[in-house]
Amino acid sequence: MPSELDPEGKLPPLERSIVLVGLMGAGKTAIGKRLAERLGVSFIDADHEIERAADSTINEIFERYGEDEFRQGERRVIARLLSGPPKVLATGGGAFMAQETREAIRENGVSVWLKADLEVLFERVSRRSHRPLLKTGNPRDILRDLMDKRYPVYAEADLTVETFNGPIEATVDRVYAAVLDQLRISAMESNR
Ligand code: S3P
């Protein structure tokens, strides 16, 4: 699709996966699906893959086996997905906290942190109840605590795009432009 950065509509072939990271409610799935369409690659949501592999919902996995088991499964599933063809991959909010996963992403992908403020996240997560971590106390306090712990680590992502309330396509435009820029820079560096 033509754009300011890609006026002739000729995208460089995607050689690395685009990996979306960020807290619950940042819009990784919604933005990821649309970004994949624009880039002409498949979209995979790591949480869905984990649910498929375990034949259980994330809630059930947390309840039956606990968070540690979930994290192990999450690391395995993401490593498998990253070893396949380039795609847009949305990861669960805790995935990027695992060093092993950050390294795998660094080797195989371009990471994009979808950064949102507390009010935006809170408003979005309040609409649904499928997130086990938010059931253990006051969701706003939990999100604030997770922001404190995770934002310094998310900041290691290759790209950061701020997301606000408003039309999702506007955010997708900004993510797409940032990704194209990054791909061009990488292509120039590897041709040097
Ligand atoms: C989690 C986020 C969830 C899911 C699980 C744990 C987290 O994914 O992986 O409930 O630790 O932040 P989303 O970020 O897609 O909601």
C-alpha cells in the first residue's frame, strides 16, 4: 500500500518478525492484526497459541498450573513462533520480561513497544475479564505496579510507539511508519 515512506507501494521483503510488546490493554492484538495486513504477512497472537497448545484458556492455565508454568509455556511457544517465517507477533504483557525471550526477539525480530498511559490501559482492560493477573486485587493498582516494573524493560525494545485513545488506524499508521523506517535503516546497514 503506498504511503509517504513507501510512495511506490514497494515494501522491502520482511526478513524479520515484527514483535509487539507492551502491557495488557496496549492494543497489541488489534494493532498487530492490522499491521500484518498492511505488511502482507500473517498475524499470530502468542497467547492464542499458548491456549491452543495447552487446550485451555490462560485463566485455566493460571488456575491449574500457576504462573510459573504459564511463563515456561510462553517462552517455549514464542521461541517456536520466532523460528518460523517472518510475521507480526503479539506477545502477552509479561513475555518480554524473560531475558531468554528478549534475546530470541533480538535475534529474529524487530520489537515494538506499544506504550500507553495508565488511564488508557485501565479503561481498555476494564471492558474484559479474561486476564488472571488483574483479578488478584485492584486492577488500577496492579497496572500501576506493572508499569513501574516493566516499563524500564519494555524500553529495551527496538522501537517505541505511544498509543492513545482515538482511531486505531491512526496508531497503526504510526507503527507502520516506524517499522518501515527501521527496516530501511537495517537494509541500508546490511548493504554497507
Ligand atoms: C499477562 C498478559 C496477558 C497474558 C497473561 C499475563 C501479563 O496478555 O499473557 O494474562 O503478565 O501481563 P495481554 O498482554 O495480551 O493481555
